[in-house]
Amino acid sequence: MAKVTTGTGDTGYTSLLGEQRVPKYDARPDTFGTIDEATSALGLARASTQDAKARDIILHMQRDLYTLMAELATPPEHLSAVGMQITSDHVHWLEATEETLKNEVNIPNKFIIPGDSLDGAALDLARTIIRRGERMAVRLLHDGAIQNVDLIRYLNRLSDVVFILARYLEAKQGGSTEAHA
């Protein structure tokens, strides 16, 4: 059985992949913790939808986000040893998924108020968390803590696909309430 409680974080520090330890509030754990939140929100969406296609897409995204979190938790000097990194192939998969979904649902050119369905609302929550994680990852990139531009591209595309997937699910249920200005 896996050991859940190690006690090594009791002093407020956590380990990166490798030997480096950083404060739990350091930008790296803060960022991959935010992506973990997004993964859990995606899990809520996956658990609440009856749509098999959506479940498959969401699970694929969740698995990719574990790769992304591992990359964020790995100092650059250890990346090749860990071997987990977001690549342009991950970005291309999102772009292809986006195109497929856009062919199946009309995306209105207006703001949408989340909440027309439980699965759509969970996806909208995940999308906002992904956007926050993207902003945090961009800061890591700009500060030189990470170098992988595909990681940023992935998060940017991911939030778009999650938005479209929410509209796809809501449209099947007669939803997508537009905000009126």
C-alpha cells in the first residue's frame, strides 16, 4: 500500500522531482497545485456527464495534465531523467479535438453564463482554474524557471477546448445561457 503521509512536508517544504526542496508557497508547487485543482474539476465533469465522447476527452486531458504537473515539478536539469514533458503533439491533439467539437456545436459570439448543466458547469469551473494555472505558468516561463513554450501553448488551448466541450454538452441538453449586456 502507498504511504500517503510521509511527514516530510511538516516544516512547510516540499520536494521537487530530484533532490531540491522548496517552500510549499514557491511558484512551482503553487502552479502545479493549481493544475491539480483543474484536474479535479475535470474529474467532477467526467463523473457527472453521461456523454461517452466527453468522458474520453476529459480523461485524456487529465492524463496530459499529470504529465504537465510532473514537468512543472521537475527542475530543468532533471527533465531528461524524468522524461515527462508536454510536447507539440499534445498541443496538436487539443487543436484537432477543438476542430472536431466545433463541427458539432455552434459556439455563440456572446458571453455564456455557466450553470445550464452540472457537467457543463464543472467544465467551466475547470476552465477558470486552467486559466489561473496558465497565468502562473507564464510567470514561471518569464522568470526563467521553465523553458517549455509548448506547456504554455497547451494550457492556452486546453482552456479553449474545455469551454467548447462545455457548450457541446450543454447544447445536447438544451442549454448555454447567454449573458445580456
